[in-house]
Amino acid sequence: MLMRFTIEERHLTDTDGRPITAPDAVTFRSFDAETVDDAVRLYARDEPAELIGDVLKFPGFQGVATIRKATGVYTLQVTPSSQQYHL
């Protein structure tokens, strides 16, 4: 069963390791996936991004992950959306 996940991407540091404090440092994307891990993998594939460490999972299909892209380091907060799909 696929579920829609919303991923909040928060820009943590730039390429030099300096913290990002701009208000536009947060973006949101949606992915249809079976699990939190699958949603993060889809995100990493679409962005080109590298997962740093493991996806930390919480009850209720929620999770947190850290990724690295060419523009810096980001944290991802993964939460289920209100929509789900049945195949």
C-alpha cells in the first residue's frame, strides 16, 4: 500500500559548513511510498543527495534523516500526509 509522505527539508549548513538562517531555508515536497525509508530514498534519488547515516524512525510513520547535496547539508522531517493510495 502506498502512502503519501510530506518531507520538510531544512537547510542546515552551506558548503563551507556555516549555518543557514534564512527564512527560505525550508522547503516541502511530497512522495508516494510504502515506508519512511522508501520516501527518503525517492527524495535522495530525485535531488541528487547522499543520505548521511540512518533514517531515524518514530511511531506513526514519521522519521528524520540527514542528507548532503552540492549546496550543503539538510535535515529531512518525514511525516505522513492525510492522503493514502491503495493499489
